[in-house]
Amino acid sequence: MKLPKRAKRIGILTAGGDCPGLNAAIRGVGKTAIVEYGMEVIGFRAGFLGLVNNEYIELKESQLSGILTLGGTILGTSREKPFKIDKNGNNSKEKPELIKENYKNLGLDAIICIGGNGTMKTANMLSREGLNVIGIPKTIDNDVWGTDVTFGFDSAVQIAVEAIDRLHTTANSHQRVMIIELMGHHAGWLALYAGMAAGGDIILIPELEYNIRSVCKKIEHRYEENKPYSIVVVAEGIKHPKNMTAGTHIAEAIHTYTEIETRETVLGYIQRGGSPTPNDRILATRYGAFAAQCIAEGRFGMMVALKDNRLSAVPLEEVGGKLRLVDPGFPLISKARKMGVSFGDEYL
């Protein structure tokens, strides 16, 4: 295949929070770009901060071997937002100008930005500034608009399910209510999938308004039916007082209203660590390879996506600033309700 003149040297960065599969995506991009298209690949350190400060490493094929199974990112990451608006409503033009200067001086033909919603928003802004940009969606929250799934999600679900499985034995032994708080500020995908996979009795997600009295009635009904313990899976973004975690709020409320012994566990950053699952390794690899292909074909200003298990590319301008949330009518929710799972809204 004859390589277009404009696509011989590309950059790659990982931005935002880390998650399993980042190295698999870097590998997918790099190996495809180098082996298939003969491109040179450089990796920017610490996300957009590396692009601003011109801190990078040359990525050779040999450096991409052995990283498929590794968690984290060999490039490092940060939450740097070069277009961030200050409290007065102004944004500095210095950082975007530095990025454009570094991009030009390095002779880049394109840059691949791997990240979540914030990263896709920044990627779109860079595209508007005239840079050739491709986005790859990752996040354990699975809330990037425009794709059916992000890599990192499957790994986080597995980690959460393993934790909930362990809580079942303690809850049963002590006849307690066990609360587990999972990540998800705005979207409840992780709590929904982990809760269903691990046999959660009550699942509380940001997209569905819950009533604490309804939650307590569900727990009391379970005790009346000789089910001596309950597992409550809570997304961190549900409505709760800001002076405590969501899990603590639900635990205290349940104990207050039912007088049943209740304990909470906040899984925290454990959800984002460790080696990616096989599914995430494959998905990240597919995304990375397809991103390199898009560059070779001269398709820029796009985010790679998966729709009905088919790779596609959606315009970054359609993605930035949007969230993919759980629809209250989502089939898994309907099926869960038919099995007796409560979402805390039965008595609203």
C-alpha cells in the first residue's frame, strides 16, 4: 500500500484517568503504524502536558513488545486541559499555541489522543485549531458518547464483581446489609453491570431517582422472606449529602430506618488498576489498529468507535461534551426488575 505523504510521522498520548487497556491501545496503534504503514511513532509523556512541554519518546516496535498485558500506561497520564477556562471566563492561548508549535516542529502528520469525555473534547478543539487528530475512547465508566463500549469497562466490571462476590460470604455469615460503592459520577453502567453479574439485590445508579424508604422496604421484605442478608450496589454519583460518600449515606440511612446492621465498602481506585481482561486487550488493540488505519487513509477529526461490534469512526465534534448515560428503559434494567432486583424507585 502506498502511504500518503502526509502520514509518515505520528504522535500518541494517553490523557485523563488511567484504566486497564491503555498499553494495549498504544501497542495496537504503534505496531500497526510501524509494521503496516511504515510510520514513525512518538509518544508524549503525561497526556496533553507532554504535548505542551514537548516531552516525548520515540516508540520503536521493540518497545511495544511485552506491554499488552500491563496495566497503567507506559507514557504516563495527567488531567491537563490546555483549553481550560479560568474563573473569569477566559482561557489562555499560550498552551494551544505551544501545542501547535511543537506539533509543527516535530513534523507530525497526525496525533492520536486516547482518553475519555474530557480528552475527546480537547481533541476536537485541537482539530479545530488545524491539527490532524484521531480519538480513541477509554474509561471504566463506559460513558463516552458515540460508541457502544469503551475499553477499561470490562476490566472494571470484573474487578467489581470479584469484590462483590467476596462481600456475599461476609454478609451471609453476619446477616448484614453490605453496601459497595463503585465509580460512576454521572453514568451507572459499572454499577449496573457489576451489580447484575454479582447478584446485587439493590442497584442504585445516577440515572434513576431512588427513594431511601423504598430501599429500606426492599431490605425488610427480604428479611421477612428469610433472606438474612442483602447486597446493595451504589454508584458514587447518586444523590447524596456532599459531606459524606454515597455508600456511607446509604448505609447510615438503612441502619437508621431498619436498625439492621449495615456496613459499607468503597472500592475506589482498585477499579482502575491491574492487568486488562482479554476482552479489553482485544478491544483496545482493535481501536488502536483502526486509528492507525484512519490516519493512513487521511480520515481526521474522528473518534474510533464500536457499533454493533463493527468498527467505525464518528466526528469528534459530535462526541465532545456529551455523555452516554443509562436509559431508564435499558433492557438489562427491565430484565433485572422482573427478577426482583430493586433500583430504589418502586414506591415513588
